[in-house]
Amino acid sequence: MSDFDTDEGHDAPDGYAGKALVTVGDHPTLALDVQLAGHFEPISGRYVWHGRVRGLTEALGPDVTIEPGTDLEIETPEGVGAARVTAIDLWGSHMIEGGSKRPFTAMEDTEGLL
């Protein structure tokens, strides 16, 4: 067994899964299920995060259309972040890409990268 065979999850991405407050424009803030993940991108030299918002269309109602390119804000118990909708998956969830500081706690920064 090598020194690299550990179960400590060093390569696991940071993230958050659970309820979050989601705000789209002037619409009321909604408590929805989100799944967020992020990691340090060594080529660009920055931290990137992305994720999925479930139930947004149903919660806003049939008169509101959320297209790719729509900006939204996500607030978790760990922080607040701005994101943009990038796609809608086959199940109707909105895929997002972070555009600000992450709204969740990152793993411990032992190398000064985050």
C-alpha cells in the first residue's frame, strides 16, 4: 500500500448540499434545494464553483421563465454568492456557475491558494 492510498478525501471538491435561499431578480426569495461544489483551478489561478438549483421553475410559477444567462443569488448557512444560470438539465433543475465568492466553506487552505 502506497502513501497515497488514504481515505481522507484530499481530492474531493468543496461543497454544500441542502436548503438555500435563492433570489432571482425582483422575485420573492425562495428556500430551495441546492447542490454546490467548487475547487481551485490551477490554470486560471482562481477558485471556481458551480452547482444545481432544484425546483426553481415550480416555485416561481408558470408565468416566470428562467433562461440560461439569468443571474441569481444563493444564500446558504455558510455564506452568500452570486451565480448565473448556465443550463437547464433533463429533470428541470437549473445548472449554475458562480460569479462571486463561494457561498459555502472551503476545505482548509494549507498551501495559501484559496
